[in-house]
Amino acid sequence: MIAELRLRRFKRFDSLDLELAPLTVLTGLNSAGKSTTLQALLLLRAGLRCSGQAVGLNSDHGLALGEPLDVLHRGSANESIELSVRSRDRDEWTGVSLGIPSDPRALYLAQLESSAREHCPLAIAADEPRFTYLCAERHGPRDTQSAESSDASHLGVGIYGQRSAQVLSLKERDEVSQGRWAPAAEVDRIAALRFLGRQTERWLARILGLDVVMRIEARWLDGTSVTTLRFQPANAPAEWTRPQNVGFGVSYTLPIIVAALQMPAGGLLIIENPEAHLHPAGQSAIGAFLAQVAGDGVQVIIETHSDHVINGIRRAVAEKAVTLPPEDVAVLFFCAGPDARPTVQRIALRETGELSTWPQGFFDQMEHDLGAIARARRGARKR
């Protein structure tokens, strides 16, 4: 697992050192550096996996960074970018040094130094599904999804969740680690529930707040590169329903569940906005789900603007519903310092679910709005 991330001269940050945890939550103000942090991880991954001297800034690694001068910290006299991570297990650093090419309009960075991918013990340099990044713009409801020609052992859901149906169709009967099983009555713990397909159905129902399990049919159409998904309530056998008729919440949540359940221990799961298109109760439930996944040996990094996701994590830890100790949770709050420079404040989680501090601007808008409403109501009464 990654214990620390180091950035030098990358975008908003001239210098930044972040301690990461088995479950790390990036939150805070807009344009304060959360996305920059994730982009640094993805660019580092691209550099570690690059066999040549050019590291693309706009690639299938999930990067869309533009030109070299778009990513070099403004005002920097040194025209190199250094990105590195420290391993929690071996206490050693792995990183890349990237320079500005002679043509500043190029769409790549020049690789100056790089740790060899084969010598990197961390999941950040590994293939899917040991490493999975799910971006904020995941695919919404689709009648069909594409299929990829790759070894099933290296098949993941993809950056946009576009291969969720293919993964389910091929790996439906793969066993899920018991530490990630959805809560269920003991009588329901029959052998079939240990499989990826069944656990995906149960978690989807739990996160969506459904009274019954929603059956999922994932098919790879013979002789094509096309896959399909269909859904059906377990207590109402009828024709299978297309994704367009069950809502965006299902399509946005499904790849998160599939990726988290199939990932081996020691893997790295990065998710932007896991709360997208979910009701507040679902946002809390997906926070608890990701805490359970992290407690089962997967490193999880999420970027969120949802206090419900964070509260779901806090509640799961406080109620001991997960095997994740509070010290294995880090909330990193990105904000602007007194000199307008970006700063990051680490907020610790206590055993009771309380947070170590509650800085200004950290999910306090409800208090401001309710206070303003109360003052307006008092003013109306006086009139």
C-alpha cells in the first residue's frame, strides 16, 4: 500500500507531501487540488508503465492534461516534475522525474528518471483489476457496452465502468473474499452467495435502499464485441428491464461494486465522486461499503463532495460494522491558506466516529443556510 505521495512542481503545488491511509478521502473546496492529486497518481502510473522516453499527457490512463506547460507549476525555475510514492510495507520510494520537451506544444513529458515497473511492488504500477481508477464521468445507462479482447485475469471495469457487463459475464462465479460479503441473515449464507454475481446484486440492493435483491443478467453476445445488462426485481419475475429504465444511480454505482469486489487484497481502487446520482441514504451506504472493502485489504482513495459518504464511513467505524480501525482512515481537506496558496489539512477519525477537527468550510454550509433562514424568519416576525 501507498503510505505517502510526494509532488514537486506539479500544477498547483510547488511542493506537497501527503500521508495516505488504507482509506483516504479527498475533499474540500473546488479548484483546491483534489483532482491534481489524483492526476499526479495517474501520471506517476503512466510514467512507471512507460517503456519509452515520452509519457503522454492525454492517454488511456485517464489523463487529459493538455500540454507540458499546463502541468508545470507556474513560476518554477526548475523545468522538471517529480512524482513519487512511499510504500507502507517496505518503506521505500518509487517515482519518476519528468521534463519539459524542447517543443512546449508537445502532448507529452520527457522521462528523465523512472523506477522500473517490474521492481515496483505497489498496485499503482499493476494491471487491472489490481489497479482500478473510476473517473467522475462514468458511463450512464447504456443498452449495450463494449467488450475488450484481453486476458480475463487482467480484465477490469475500465475508467468509465464501460466493461462492467463483460466482467460480470466472465467472472460471475468468481469467489468474493468473505470480508466483503454484504450483511445477510445466516440462513442466507448459502454457497452461491460467495460468488461475484450474487454479491454484486446484494450490494446494489443495499446501497440503493431496495427491499429486495435486484437480479442482474450480464451477457456477452456470441460472435460480437458487445455486452448487455438487464435487471429484474427478485420478487417480481417479469421481463428483464433495460438499464435506461432503472436510473442513473444503478449505472454509476454498479462499476464501483464490481471493481471493489473483484479486486485482490493489496490492490488500489481510486474513485471520483462515488456519491453521484445516489440518494443521501445511498451515499452513506456506499461510504460504509468502501470502508468494508478497505478493511479487507484494498487501499481505497476517493474524492468526494458528500458529507453523507464521510458520515457513512464514520458510522461504520463507530459501530464496528467493519474491520477498519479509525487510524486507517484519513480525511484530507483541501482549502486555500492565508496567502491564497493551496493547503491540505489532515483530519483524523476517532474510535467514536468523531473527527479530530472541523475546520472552517468543511461541510458547514447547512449551518450557514439554516442560520440565515432562522434570521430571516425572526426578521419577518418583527415586521
